Amino acid sequence: MSILGKIIGAVLKPKFGKEANKILNSEEYQSTLKEMAHSTDELNKLTNQMKPLVKDYRKSVKSMQEAGLKVKLGQTPDQMSEAFYQWQKERNEAF
């Protein structure tokens, strides 16, 4: 760091340090930190609830693919229904 940078840092550090401490100790900042922690906990709970559902969804898609349906992960329910009806139509025509 240059000498000028060190001088400016020495002059401004106490001023900005005090302002930063005021912000860190403010009620609004502390409240925001608590809200963020709470939100993180809630997201983790929801993620844990979703994991088995996603596993079941993937298993269902794989099962449909093995049966011959032209479906893939990420399709909407309408697209999957259309693939099912198309599969069903092809099977009926084959019989």
C-alpha cells in the first residue's frame, strides 16, 4: 500500500469504524439478522420436507419412462398428462 493510502486509511478508519459500529449495534440491524436466521431455518425445514417428495417424483418419472411414456424431469403436469394420453392412444392402436 502506498504512503498516501496509509495516511488516508489512518485518518478515515476511526470515523468509518465508529459509523460501522453504530450500524452493527443498531436495533434495526440486529432485528434484520434475527429475521434472516429465522428465514434460513424455515427454508431448511421446507427443504427437508421437499426432499422425499422430489425423490418420489423422480422415481415416478423413471417408472413412466420405463413403461414407455415420453416424459422427462421438469415437465409440467399437463405435459405429462399429454404424454400419457399419447402413450395410451398408441397402445390402444397396437391392440
